[in-house]
Amino acid sequence: MSLLSLEQVSVAYDNRLILENFNLSLAKGQLLSLLGPSGCGKTTTLRLIAGFLNAEAGAFMFGGKDYTKIPVEKRNFGFVFQSYALFPHLSVYDNVAFGLRLRKLKEAEVKKRVTRMLEIVSLGGFEKRLPAALSGGQRQRVAIARALVIEPDLLLFDEPLSNLDANLRVNMRVEIRRIQQELGITTVYVSHDQEECFSISDQVAVMNNGKIEQLDKPSSIFKYPASEFVARFIGFGNFIAFEGRNDEGTDIELSRGALKFLAAKRPEGLGNTGLLGAIRPDDLQLFTAMPEPGTTLNTLPGTVQISTYLGRSYQYQVETELGVFTVNQEMEQPFIQGQQVTVYFPKEKLVLVQ
């Protein structure tokens, strides 16, 4: 049973619909990420749930109650902002205690809750410091503690790691997942970073133009994108428009003119429609040997146009009769510009999207 649900919701800015007949549900205790590019509607969805925006139509249900018209101050939700939004003149302790004091709790209870929450976010001993004396990651943990200390019914994150450097983002996303699982709190998380979302989420909703293109477990989205948009967004940089397909047999047979390919069928229930093949640069393989006549299944001859060193691997732009493909491959002796190669498409990695 869903704890949270948006039902046929529409939201507009300046008479322009951002969300139209939008539906979303979330079970208690889960972490759901809203993932997508700028302008896709993910932050609008989060602000609607928080109560910062009103719906033009539809309903927001939470815990079996209609929250559509409930003002933000009466929703017991914790919100972690992208910019931390800490009070610079207040200590760590007073920042975290702020929401409790607004609720008129006794100071003994405030101290008990703040002390416990600072321990949970690994900031015990930092009570007297001002935000200016903290690192970016520490400030973000103060913001998380402030959101959690009120014991919210729902925790909301709006791109909380975008202001941190790469290494700190990795550490903080581990911390966020640890805290969320330790407390068992239902969470909605907004980000444009797929790796960030996939690493911490139970479910991910990939959004595009105010609609959910795919809602599923991270592993299912990563392996089996439902649409061309999702495939492109999560890194399937190579595409082949096939002309025919035959689903009889253990694999899907695909054709493009005289060229023949095989693609493995998806697990039951994950869909497998369409004629557009997609594959990641990391999953293509390059060989120097040309295929023998009659053994060209899932291969294309090509010419290396560009070779780029990435550190762990080389990235190649390879020109073929079906267009240019991007291939990432680890090797000690790289291919050179103009070299003739064979591009191999493993059938387990070639997926079909609409």
C-alpha cells in the first residue's frame, strides 16, 4: 500500500503546464529518486509534495489523508535544500534545534533529540561551531540533521550534493543512504546525476517534459531502458534503427538491409518492443581481425576516426556503414587513427527501445 500518491495532478507556472495528469506513488520506508535533466519537472514535483506549490488539479494523498490543501507549515515533512539554508549566526546545535524550538518543545527534550541526531550524522562534538567553520559535507549533514530532528513523516532532498566536489559527493551519498535506512524514513530525492540516484534508491523515476518515462528499480532501468530518451540519458550512446525483427526462438533476430543481428530477450515483464537498438560505449568491443564471410552476425567493419585517452580506457569514434559508434575499451596498445577494425555488438548488451 502506498504511503504517498499524486493522482492526476497538474501544476502550471505563468499559465504553462509543467505537470499534467501526473501520477506517482511511494511505499512507506522507501527512497524514491526523481531523475532527469533541467526543466523535466522533478523539482516542481518535490515542491508540490512539500507544499511550496499548489496543484491546479488532482490530489495529493499521504497516509490515507488528502494533503492537497494542507499548508506547508502543517505538513510534518523535512526538507533538505541544495544550498543548505543554514543560519550563519547560529551554532550547529542551534541550527538543528531551530525546528524543535518553533514547536515549543521543552529544552530538555530539545537537547536529547539534537544530541542524538548529531551522533547519527557523525557530528558529535561539533555543537558549538558556526557553519562558516565547517566543510561543505559537514554543513550538508547539519542540514540533514535539522530536517530529521523534527521526526518528519517524509524526508525531501532537492539536489543536496550538487555544491560538493566529486569525492565528497560519493561519501555523502553513502551517508544519506545509511541514515535513511537506519531510521527507515520514507524519502523523495531529486537529482540530475544518474549514478547518485542509482546508488541510493529503492526506486527511480526518470522524468522528461513533466512525465515519468520509466519508474523501476535502478538495476532494471540501467539494464533495460524503456524508451530512447531513458537510454540516452543513462548512457546508451550508440543506436541502430533496425528495419525488421523476429521474436521467434530464444533470441530476437534483427535486420538492417543485408546485415543481421541478434539481441537477447528481456526477462518477462520488462517489455521488449521497438526497432531501435541501443548499446553502451563500454559494451561494444573492437577487434583488428576482419570477420570471415558468412560470420558477420552482430559485427560491423569500421575505421577509427578519433582515439581519446580516458585514463582507464581509450575512447574511439569508429565510422561504419551504419554511422559513427563510440567505443570505450581498456587496452595497452591503442588503435590509431585510420586503422581498420571490427565492431562487435554482444547480444546480451544490445537492447531494444521505443
